[in-house]
Amino acid sequence: MEPFWETEYLNIDRSTFGEPSKEVVDILPFLKKDAKILDVGCGDGRHSVYLAEMGFEVDTFDISENAIKKINQLKQKYNLNINVVRCDVFGFDFKHRYDLVIIHGVLQFVEREKQSEMIHLLQKWTAKGGYHIIALFTDAEPVPKDLKDVMVGVFKEGEIKDYYSNWDIKMFEIKKFKDEHENGVKHCHAMNKIVAMKIEE
Ligand SMILES: C[S@@+](CC[C@H](N)C(=O)[O-])C[C@H]1O[C@@H](n2cnc3c(N)ncnc32)[C@H](O)[C@@H]1O
């Protein structure tokens, strides 16, 4: 079954996942004006579009054709400084290191055996003093039935912290919330969020 967001991405007038998340808004004062930003699995761009509107140049990618089409339409409509490509992290052409990498609501859709390589690759391409902002779903709640085919990589509670043991963890949060997808499927999500700064090579 196609994930619900694919049809949502066809609507240019509405952000599928709403407003930018608080931790992305909160990090802005800590970024230099010319900070290099990467939005991994950008969806229809609630973070990329917001950051571009705030004056940053943003690199971004997603595997969804509909997402890329929509970002390109938004780019044109609002004249935004966003470089967008359709690929996954292993196909992305890294040209420099980033000051901020956002991986919001993506890692649970990546197969378990690829997650470690993906996170380490993104860490490698992060500048010293740069940040990672991650939100992911854990196995503390069952996978919603409409996402069973795609949500193949749910994390264990707190597991993401192990990847950042030699980073400065600025924030770690465990939360649960009720959700209803646009297709009417009601469920509960268990989420872990982490904000961490790279302190050594
Ligand atoms: C729940 S949406 C979140 C979108 C966005 N990050 C946000 O917070 O609004 C998940 C997105 O991850 C993308 N995605 C899933 N697996 C991916 C992968 N391996 N590489 C890049 N994008 C991926 C999907 O296409 C989808 O657009």
C-alpha cells in the first residue's frame, strides 16, 4: 500500500506534516548566516521551505517523486534557495560538510541493516560544531496498519542515543501522541527526538 503522504504531496496548498518542528525553529539562533543545511527525506518541505524562507540555502533529497515535484513547484512559486534531488542517502552527491542535518520522521522507513551506515555517513559529512536533529518512531507502540509495508526500521526506545555517545547531546525526548492519517487510520506513535552537536572528528 502506498503511504498516505504520496497523495497529500499532490496538494501544493497544504503542508502534509504541518508546521516546522520546534527543535528546528529553536536551533536557528545557533546557526551562522551561511550555515550549510541538509534536510534528509524532506517530504514536501516543511523544514526546507521554512529554512529557505529564513534566508538559508538548503540541500535536500527524498525518494518520493511526488515530494520532489512539490518542492520544485514551491521553489518556483516562492523563489526559494533549495537544491533538491530525488535519491536516498547512498545516492546523494555530498560536496561539503553540513552545519545542520535534519532527519525528521525518516529513519523508521529505512531497513534496519542500512540505518547504521546511513547515520555514520551523515555524521561523517557533518562539520565539527554542526548539529543533527532527528525524530524517529520506536517500537514502544505498534506500527500503524497502513504503514506496515514501509515502516520497516522502527528503533528501540533510546537506541538512537548510542549513535551519539561521542557527540554533545543537547536534547533527548521520549514522547507518545495520538495521530490520525488523512486516510482515516487512527493510532498512537512512540517517538524519540534527539538534538546533538558534533564535538570531535
Ligand atoms: C513521514 S515523511 C517526513 C517528511 C519530512 N521529513 C517532514 O518531517 O515533514 C517521510 C519521508 O521520508 C521519505 N523517505 C523514506 N525513506 C527514505 C530514504 N531512504 N531516503 C530518503 N527519503 C526517504 C519518504 O519518501 C517521505 O517523504
